[in-house]
Amino acid sequence: MSNNAAIVEISQIASRFRSSIVLQADNKYIDVKSILGLFTTLVGGHSYELHVHGPDADEAKAALSEAFSKHNLDVKVIGE
């Protein structure tokens, strides 16, 4: 299964926001705006935590939650 479409879409969505958006996978923290970071981290079967902090955090959480679920990626959005 190729996650390329998911990775590109998720990083593009993240880049629209000013908030800090970090994906936690196991004990790694990845800047979601970094396509390279996502390529090495976003592999099927893991569950992830998404940490969003900043002025447009609510909008970013909503948009990214939608993108993750669209690509069947299990992510839990962590609040402030």
C-alpha cells in the first residue's frame, strides 16, 4: 500500500496553517509540514498522536483529522 498521496496531502494541509503541528509516532516527533519526515514515519498499522498548538489550531486539527481518516490512518488529536 502506498501512502504517498496521504503524505503529500497531509503535509500540504499542514502547511496552510501557522500553528505548530507535530506527529508523535512511538517516541519520534515529526514536523507534519516536512514531507521527508512523514515519508519515514507514516507507515500503515501504527497509531499516531497529533499535537497542534498555535493561533489556528482548531481549524488545523479539524482539517488534519479529516485527512488522516480519509486515508485510514489512525490518529488521535491531542488538545492543548
